Amino acid sequence: MKIFDFINSRDVAEHLEKIGYRFSPVEAAWLIWQSKNHTVAEKHAAWKELIATSSDCSIEDLSEIGYTDGLHQYLRDYMDMENNLIHAFGENDGDCVYTYKMLLKADNDWCEDNDFFFRFEDAFAAFSEDIDLDPRFVEFVKSKVGKLGYKIYCRMTTDKKVVRIERSDYLQRDKDGDLFYHILDWDMRFPTPFKEGDILTTVSGKYKRLPPVGGTFVLCHGDTEADRENRRYNLINGRETKPYGYFVDSRCNVCRELIDDSVTNLIDCEIVRYELENEDRILIPIANYLKGKIDLVNMLNAHKIISCQHTLNVSEELLIFDKSTREAMGLCL
């Protein structure tokens, strides 16, 4: 198993491999779980290899949910939970209906079928008739009707490989709920190559919906080893310690957000290598201001001009800037 293959960002994977980063068993287990490019079966195979080739270890706070045997038993139970859910999803146990929706490659939008089915086989057969719509994947929902109702969400590839399985009633916090939610709380941070002023985008992976929650943003604190050491110093001195990013909404408003798992994890980000369009062009002058390539006045002028370009003809205003300055400001005639 090559653990770097489970990192969603190629930039981060290449960086960690280049610096020879050595993952702990807990870090490796989490990377396998969060991969957007592997099926459930592929993740289980990787976890089994990890169990066979690594020493067992404890996980912080795991004893709170009854796991005193360490990481290996936790992973075994997690795999059992997912396998049991996959089995329960396919069972035709009465008082259940199946529905499905597809994420289409063409416009990256959901296409929802309005029919319902009493057997999974019938639902998949109906989906197979829609295969000419070229979906990236399909998500089936099994809904149990009644007082003890629940839903099981099963995301599959077009050839029936399960890439995600979960149920809706984890709020009851039974054993399976504890398993599911505990791994979500693992706060994993890894060195990345990103510097202040880099324009980043959150990668989607094969089995995640686009666009991702994080979107595109300018990193306003670097994330290199030196930056991390500086943040450790700031933590001791009671200052800001986590990286922030500048985001632009559809109305050209700029907001500064903490980069955490509710927005995106930097391990899921890559340097933008495509031409930004529309309001996202505002990120260019912000990035170049943070890198010292333009001053504050030009950054603010660029924001004003780009915001107006959607509705007004401002081409003449751009002629006051030379070509290199226009490029740094993200302006185009």
C-alpha cells in the first residue's frame, strides 16, 4: 500500500513524499478514511494491510466510547459497521422504499428521479436505463417508514462499487454512531507546501461532489514548516495560530475565513493552475498584494474595477495601468 495515494491533493502528496514524511498508524488510518478517490472495499483492504503491518496504538479519547484495545480494534469495528450497513441497505425487509439521484458529469449537478421502488434491484435497474446521461456516480437512499424509521445513504459507481455508506439516525449515538462520529473528530494536520498569497482550490476527487465546500481562496497565512513554527510561537504568546483565507462571494464581497474542517482542510487543497473567471478574478490582486507585487491602492482599485466589469464598460479606465500592472491586478481589457 502506498499511503500517499490516499491523499486527495497531488500538491500535498508530492510535498510529503519529497520531504520523507513518516505517518503514524493513526494518521495513516485517517488518511485512508478521508480519501475521495477510493471505494469502501479499497479502504477496507488498506486498513487490513495497516493492521497487519503496523503495531497497535491507543487513540486519544477512544476510551470514552468503550474502545480500550486501541486502533486495530476500532478499525475492525468500523469495517464491520460499514459492511453491516451495506448488507442492510440491500435487504428487502418491508416498509422500505428506495429512491436515487445522479451527479452528472456534464453540468456537475444532481439529477433526481421522482420514482420510488420497493426493491433495490428495481431501483438499480431503473438507474441503468439512465446511464446514457453519463453520471459521475449515483446515490441511492433506502427509507424505512414507521416509528423507528431511518434512512441509509449508499453512493455507488455506475458498476455498483460502494464509495460511501451511512445512515441517518446516528444522532441516537449508539455504538455505530460513536464509531462514525469519532473519526470525524480526529484533528489531523500535515505539512503542506503552501505560502502566503497562494491561490488554492479544494479538490473534489472522483467520488465527491463539485464544487466542494471550500471553493477557491487566497491563503493569507503560509503553511510551510517555518509558518507552522511561527504559529507555535504565537500560540505561546496568545496570538492567532491558525491559517485564514480570503474568499469571494457571487456579489464580489470579500470575506476572511478561518481554514478549518468546516470550510476545507489544507490537505485537500491544490494550487490553482487554471485561469480564474468572473468574481474569482478578485483573488488575483489580493494574492499579489499579499506577495508584495502591488500596493494597497492598486489592490482596492482592481477590486472596484473587476466588480464593475460585470455590468459596466470600464475598458477605458484600464488604460491608465501598464500591461504588467494590469496582469498583477487581474484586469483584462
